[in-house]
Amino acid sequence: MTNLIDIKGVIHAYQTENGPLPVLDDLNISVPEGDFCAVVGPSGCGKSTLTRLIAGLMKPDQGEVWLHGEKVTSPRATVGMAFQNPVLLEWRTILQNVLLPLEIVPNKMTKAQKEERGRELLTLVGLEGFEDKRPSELSGGMRQRASLCRSIVHKPDVLIMDEPFGALDAFTREDLWQTMHRLREEEPFTGVLITHDLRESVYLADEVVVLSGRPATTQHVENVKLGGRTDLEVIYTTEATDILHRLRHQIEIAQGRAKSEEAA
Amino acid sequence: MKHWKQIATPALAIVLFIAFWEFIVWVNQWPNYKMASPSDLIPAYAKYWNLFLIYGWQTLWRTVVGLLVAVVFGTLIGMIMGFSRTMRDALYPLLVGFNAIPKATVVPVLALILIGHHDLNTVLIAFMISFFPISVAVSIGLSTLEPEYRDILRALGASKWTIFWKIALPKTLPEFFGALKVAVTLAFIGTNLMEIVEPHGKGLGHLFDSGKINADYPLMFAVLIALAFLGILLYYIVVGLEKIFAGWAERPQS
């Protein structure tokens, strides 16, 4: 079975004044079509570099990134991106912000069709009635919802999210997790979610990749099977807690605070 | 009610200022060669109203043309410096140096180089004195654009031009208009500098000069007030444009 995202042996270093700074070292990640893959790891381990590589915004020094059986060499319209900062354009209304990708990506939609699509998505994330507001009139959580709509409005194959809920308070974050599940039901896409939050990774993802400390390599892959449950209670089941424990342990290894079993 | 207040507040401030001016001259019993009072200005305007219209128009159009050139050139330089780190490093000292030269010293030089082209000279000085803040504002606006803003479009394969047009340019507009408000007053200084330092019989600067020669002190003060009036006029035109093009940057007052 072919994977939608295939990252094969990626090595990358940044050039700094003190010589090259390796950030990724033999990184391998595969995500089957329709799956949601969370990537966790210690701070500064190169997770954001990974998003830029998948999006084609950068080229790796060595190794390859494949999307849909094609090698990524430049940005492509089949990718959607969301960041921790919702980066909404203040001079546009919420609806106009959501429709921005449709102004770039070639499509045959009429203006009315685009607007309908935008309104549909906004309704789906609970922003009905806010279409004509300015971003500055919305709360942080609402802006992030609008940002999510923008990242999938052009029906991308791949959604790349770089800590999209990192700046939100805990309850707003939980609300948005549920929104993510709702979006995935209505708008199937393959996703890569960079996060610091292990509970978030377990709740949202089908598999969780733990990266080692810098330079990052694939340290551990955890398959999350929670029986298709999407209610928040699932986080507190024994299955989920066991996975959380294993991930926590892997993070400690990545941080160099615990020894891995293989090494011991 | 709100609009009424928006006009009434500054109007009242102006009336109070004029009253205070009249009062201070009256209390001190200053003769008009020391300080003309507002009531001295009315006869001056009544007597020379046609000259005020003709010369005022000459000053105004040359300032506006200088300002337009400054907007085009300043934006262009700002774009070059905003997009290229190397060009920014290369151009900044040149620009700062150029801006530090007192424009009063440039006036005679320019008048010699372009001898006889009075309108061109005046426009050039107005431009030279006012493009600097525009360049700096545009370059800072562009160079401080957060990379995420660029990435949301770049990730979709948008061209540099599209990113500039859809994101960088609108995002820079508030800074641009801030600089334009400064540039407006500077451009007036430039125009009048040329009109007064290199008299060529045009503009309010010339009217000021003839007031000086004829010891018509109320006329000199009347010219100053006319200049202030033109400055306010142009300033509020810029404010109007800002409301249209960058009104989104204004936060509702709470």
C-alpha cells in the first residue's frame, strides 16, 4: 500500500555562523492516506523544519519527501497549512480570509460557489454569523477556527499543522480538538500535526511519531487505537493512559533524561 | 452626533487658539511689526485675496506633485530595501546621509543646475525633503512581515508578486500612511524653501518675501496662516485616504 506522505532518510542542517547546525538526521515518517499523524518531540528538535519540508518550502540536504507518489521539489496547491499564529489578514473579513487560497489555487469555482464553500466550512467550525467580522473582533480560539477553515478550503490532500492550538487556553483547545474530529468526518484529509501536547496527539492522531532531540530522527512510532471514539472522555480510558505513559517515557528518552531499553 | 463632535472639537480648538492669540497681542500692546494679531490679518486677506488664490495654488500644486513623486520613488526605494537585506545595508547610509544634508543648502545648488526651471526645482526640493520617511516606513513594513504570512501563500505556489500584492502591500499601508502624514508637512517646507531662498516670483513664499520687502507685517503673518491652512487641508486629505485604504487598522475605541 502506498503512503500519501513518505519521508525517506531526510537529513538537514542549517548554516549558522558557528558552522552547520544539524536539525534532522535520517528522519523517516510514513502516513497512509486518510490518516492523521502527530509528531511530538523536545523543544527545538526540528519539528517546524519538518513542516516546511513537507510543504515544499525548503529542500532537505539529503533524503526525499514524497506526496501522493510524487517527489516534492517545490510548493504545491494540494497542501494546506495552519500555524500556531492564525495569521489572518486584518484587512479582510473572516469569509474573505477563508477564501484566500481559492484566489491562488487554480479552480473552476464561481464566486458564488466559493462563498458557499466558505460559509459551509465556517458553519462547520461554529463560526456561523461571523463571516463579515474582522479578525480583530474575534477571540483567539475563533481566529484559529477561521484559520483551519482557510487551510482546508481548497480541499488539500495534506493538511500540515504546526502547533495550531499551542497558544490557546486548555478548554478552548479541547473545543478545537473536537472541531478537528468533526472536520475530518466531513472533509477527509491526510494530516500531519506538530504538537507539544501528548494528550492532543493521542486524542487526534492515528499514529504518533516521537522525534529524538536535535538532530531529530524517528525515535518511536506509536499506533493509537481508541476504537474510533471521538468524545473527550476517551482520553481518560486505560488504553489512552497507557499510550500516554509510553509516549511520556519516549519523550524523556528524547530529552536524555531516561535510558532507552535497547541501550540499557 | 458623533460626526458633529468630530468636527466641532477641532473647530473649537482653533477658535480658542485665535482668541488667545488676539488676547496676548492686545494685553501686551504689541505693534504689528512685532506680532500681528488675527484681526490685522483680515484686511490683509481682503486686500490681496486674488494673490493668495494665485500664489496659494502655485504652492499647493507644486507641493502635491513633489509629494506624489516622493510617494512613487520612496515606495520603490522602500520596496528594494524591504525585500533585499543586501540592498538595505547598501542604501541606508546613503539615504541617512542624504537626508541629513540641510535642504536649504541644496536649494542654491539645484537652482544652478536646473537654472530657470522654477517649477521643476520647487517640485524636486519638495520631493527630496519628503521621500525619506516614506522609504523607511515601507522598508520596515516589508522587512518585518512575519514569515508565516508569506508561507500561507507560498505553500500554495503563489508567486512573489502575488504575495506582495495580496499580503505585503496591504499590511504595510498603515505604516505608509503614518509616514505620508509626516511627508505632507515636510513637502510644504520644501516648496517654501525654494520659493523664499531662490525667489522667482511664484508661490506663497514669494508673497511672504514681498511682505517682508514692503514691511507689510500683517501680510507676512497672513501668508503663514495660509500655509498652515493648506497643510491642514492636505493632511486631512491623507487622513481621508487612510480611512479608505487602511481603515481596518483602526481599532474601535472602547
